[in-house]
Amino acid sequence: MNQHVLITGAASGIGLQTALSYAAQSAIITLVDRDEAKVTIAAAQVVAAGAASVSTITADLSSPTAPAQIVLQAWRSQPIDILINCAGIYPSAPFLELSAESWDSVQNINVRAPLLATVELGKLARHSGRTASIVNVSSTAALRTRPGAAPYSTSKAAVNMMTRASALELGKWGVRVNAVAPGFIPVDSSANPVSKEYADAVSKNPLGVSGTVTDIAQAILWIAGPDASWVTGTVITVDGGSSTGSHSLPLSWESTE
């Protein structure tokens, strides 16, 4: 039977490319996004790419009940084999302008939503005796923050630990939980716009090549799939080596030779 893949944040960027990649494997795909018009357009693209069938769910994942509801709704059509928690927001928030509301808005979508979706799928897997694979989309910002990114970087650090905690708790029921942490990937997203200056500054890496959404989708498919069947609780960094260090630093001392 074709695998059923549920993807949040699926109307554009990494989420959409992941859906297109699964479509090429003739998967059954449920796309979740808060933008009904965009996710409908995305669904047509995924159908054209070869998906066995495509369903859409419009949901605001900042709601405390929405994550469990989308998992339940998708499961009723066919049990979920793979959950990709890709939805996230990246506001630019100067530190001294942070408030409880602005902080919580990021944590609720970036951390609470994937956690609650994972909890719900874990319950369903346990009760049904089925296995499942879950991939959270994290970020290298979990390791190295930037001005204005305190809420986002903190949320992704939490996602990394939540991934490990989920893997520990759910492994006994055959549920694997992993994360993929992209470096900077240019995407066309009205929810997470960035300036050209910012993109130029953060896209530098040792390989000297910009990453693409396809690079991230390929990592997601691998770690979610059978070739990684003994991998759980792992965060894979996909960033062209940018997290290894910086070329902008001078030599610590000049050689006299």
C-alpha cells in the first residue's frame, strides 16, 4: 500500500518540495497550511508530480487544538506512515522589543504544534500497533543565533531536544523521531520574508554553493525512510558546512614562513 505522508507548512518552500518528492514515489499525501488558496494550488502541483492521492487541510497551528485535529483528520482517511512537521515562522524581533505575546507566537507554532502533532500520532500508533516516522524541520539557528532571532533560535533549540525526548519516549512503539536542520535556504515565503542583505550575509558557506529546498527534501526523505530504519533521536545538519565556522575571521597569527 502507498505510504500516507502528512506535511505541515506544505504550501511553499521546503514543505512543498518535500511533498513533490514524495509524489514522485506515488505516496498518498495530506498537505496542511494556513493559507487555503496557496495549499490548493500546491495540491494541484503535487497531483501533477505523481502522488497517488492528495488531500488538503487548512489549519492555524497556533491553536492548541489544531495539531491533534489535523493528525486525527488525516488518519481517518488512512493511517499515517510519515509526519513531516515543517510549518514555522521566522519573525525579526529586536530583543528589547520582545513581549510575552511575540515570544509565545513563535514558540506555539515552532515548538508546541509539532510536539502536539507528535503526541497525537504516537497515541494512534500505540493503539493501532502501527509504526510511524516523524521528521521535525529544525534549523542551524538552534546553534548560532543572529540579531532579531532570539525567539526563533530558541524555538529551534527546543525542537532539537523535543526530537530527542520524543524519540526516547516513543521508540517502544516503533515510532522514530528525527530532525533535519537546514542552513539558510532561499524560499519564496510571504510568512518569512528576508532582505537581500540578510540573505547575502547568511548564505555563505565553505562549499560556496547556496542550498536549495531540494537539498533539504532529500535529507527528509532519507531519514524518514527505510534506509534510516535504525536512526532515531538524531538531528541532521544540512547547511553546506556553514555551522562549522566562519571564513570571515582572520588568521589567529600570521605565519613568518
